[in-house]
Amino acid sequence: MYREDILEKILHVAEQHNVLNADEIKEIGEQTPINDYLDSMDETELVMFIEREFDIAITDAEVENCTTFGDVVAIVDQRLL
């Protein structure tokens, strides 16, 4: 799966679960800082949804090191290899 596809799927999951809205999603790319759109509670929820959607596990340490949406994409991409 390509990184663009992973990001698109992550954003789709975020919209489905009301973590992000459609207008926000249009503005988000891999370089977008997570903290610009999510507080820590929303971030935790999104990680749980991502884990379910992709059938992967993401550690708390990995989440703490994520500063951009691209960082999350990289983790998912690595798990899917």
C-alpha cells in the first residue's frame, strides 16, 4: 500500500469516527502537525481506530514520538510490510 493511500485511509477513519471533520481533512498532509488538529484524547482515540482498521498495534512510545500525520503513516507502513 502506498503512503498516500495509508494517509487517505487514516483520514477516512478519523472522519468516520468524528475525530476530524471533512474541512479539516482537506487541509491535512503528511507534514501537518498532529497537534494542530487533535488534542491528546482525540489522538488516543484515533490510534485505537487505526489499530483496528489496519489490524496492527502501535505502542505508547511510538505515539509519543509522532509529531506529524506522516509519522503515523510511517508506523502503519512499517507494520504492513
